[in-house]
Amino acid sequence: MLNKQELKKLTVLLSGQKRIVLTTHTNPDGDAIGSSMALLHYFEKKGHTVSALVPNDFPEFLSWIPGSEKMIVFEKKSKAAKKLLEKADIVFCLDFNALSRVGSMSETLKNVKVPFVLIDHHIDPEMESFAFVHSTVQISSTSELVFDFISRLDDLELIDKQIAECLYTGIVTDTGSFSFSANNSNTYRITAELIDRGLVPDKIHQLIYDTFSENRLRLLGMGISDRMLVWNDLHTALIYYTAQDLEKYNEQVGDTEGVVNYPLSMKNINLAVLLTERDKNIRISFRSKGDFSVNDLARKHFNGGGHKNAAGGKSFISMKETIELVKSELSNYKKQLDYQLTYS
Ligand code: 5GP
Ligand code: MN
């Protein structure tokens, strides 16, 4: 986390009117877009010229977020994005811990010579890539850290309804509507503060969660009924979607978001896995309950990482082989996966 001295240095760097570029991770989620847009509005209020980049498209259910139409998708507009980066005075990196997490944008970012500021909550940030690091795994979302950052700069009065809605989006999506990583009382204090500034949680919740297309809901149902494997001895359930499945349901960006959480609602299931096949690659999502670290699992065996209870990775072999690989790797963790959550 930034100490007083670093904060002072950063304040000096941000004095006057600066060209600021905000960046976030591949397959941006609610926290990535929410924290980026909150910071964009904040810096604009401070008089800076701000742009926000995302490596690839974000889901439609986040498109209502005020300012999100200004997002520049690197995959589609790399020339414009590169120009902005060339002219930037300072670059903010939000909700990711290593430059490799921005996919196709990472080579370009590596050649940018201005100071980088990291605001993030993933484990083991790549310290050498950033001049300033505001990072801790103790806080459930980058959006909450952005609130903290604005507060440390003594600018809480600049948090208006729009910024509050952006920050709430990150908080509510990264905590699964306050159902995990939500044991810190500060998360609720901040949320209360956001309500006082005009946020209406019911409305935002509906905008995020009650916008399924018929196809998306049917894809979820099909996944649970026809594509779910339950390995009781490993306390694990896995859902997989082949490329043909996704095509059949006319999958749109974000349609498989949240599917991975459903298997965890089964008693005695401590680990949930979702495999999605696109362009011959398989993306892997892991979610766990309790102490089992899917960050360690994803890092060690599946070219990925994330948080203790939510992580992702990739596989470059077939669906059938990936399922077999997941099962055989997990068989080495049989003991660690065998626990029961009880009331105490
Ligand atoms: P999701 O399963 O929702 O895609 O990702 C869950 C968490 O894991 C997120 O915090 C995300 O940043 C992280 N994550 C997902 N995919 C990868 C990956 O390929 N590499 C790393 N390091 N983290 C990932
Ligand atoms: Mn996050």
C-alpha cells in the first residue's frame, strides 16, 4: 500500500493538468470496468485528460456503466490506443498484478516509459513494473481500493452518484453480492458512504444481474443439466462448454460469467471448475469454498492465477484431455479437498 511519502510523490506527479491513461485486464469484469470508470470520472473532475483502455471487449451487462462507451478496446483500435500511450504522462493499471495479464496489449505497455501506478488486490504484484503500488489481498475489490485511494488524496467530496455507481459495481461483482470475500466491515462502511452519495443498490443490482438473454439462461441450464461432472470423492464439480455448445446458444461476451459459481451451491462440493472452449483454446475458471487455494492450483498446473477462492487459467489441449488433466491433477489434492464447512 502507498505510504505517506509515496502518496506525496504521486500527488506532485499528478499536479497540473496531466494526460492519464487507465488500463485493465483481459476479459474485463465488473471490478475492472467499475474501478476504471470511477477513476476516469474522478481524474476528469480534477481537470486531467483521461482515457481508458481494455485489451478486449467487456460484457453487455456492464455497458450501462456511465462512461463505459468511452472505453477503447485495444484489439479493435490498437493504433489509437498506442497513440494515447505514447502521449501519456502517467499510466494507471487496475485490477491486475502483472503486465502479462493484459494479453495483446502487454508488449505495447512494456515499451511505455512513463511512471506506472498499480491499484490492485491480487497476490504477488510484479513490483518491478510499477513506480507506485497500491495493492493488498486483504481488500475484496480494486474498486474498494480506488475509494481508499481517493480518500487518501483527501478528495472524498468528489465522489458523486456516478462514481459511487461505478465503485459499487466492482464491489458487488467481486464479492458475489456480498457472499464471499465480504467479511471486512469496511466494505459495508464504504457501501453505506456510496449510498449516501446517491447510489441506489437495487437499481444497480438489476442492471448487472437481471439482463440475461433467453439464450444465456438456457446455456446456463444446459450446462448444469448436461455438461456437469460431479466427482464426489474429490469434492469437485466441473462444467464444460465446447465451442459447438457456445455457437449453438449464440454466445455473447459475458454469457458464461457466473456459471462457475453454481456447482459450489452443492453440499460437500468445495471446488468448482468451468471449462470454455473458444478458438481452440480452453479457458479455465476455478472457484473454491474455504481454505483450498485455487490461485496455487492455477499457477502450478494451469498457466494462470488469481485469488485464493477465485482463479483462472488456460489449456491448449483438447476438451477431453483437459478434463482428464484436471481430474488427474486434482487426485493429488484429494486430502486438501476433503473438508466440511461447519458452524462453530
Ligand atoms: P475468472 O474465472 O472470473 O475469469 O477469473 C477469476 C480470477 O482469476 C480473476 O481475479 C482473474 O483476474 C484471475 N484470472 C483469470 N484468468 C487468469 C489467468 O489466465 N492468469 C492469471 N494470472 N489470473 C487469471
Ligand atoms: Mn478485482
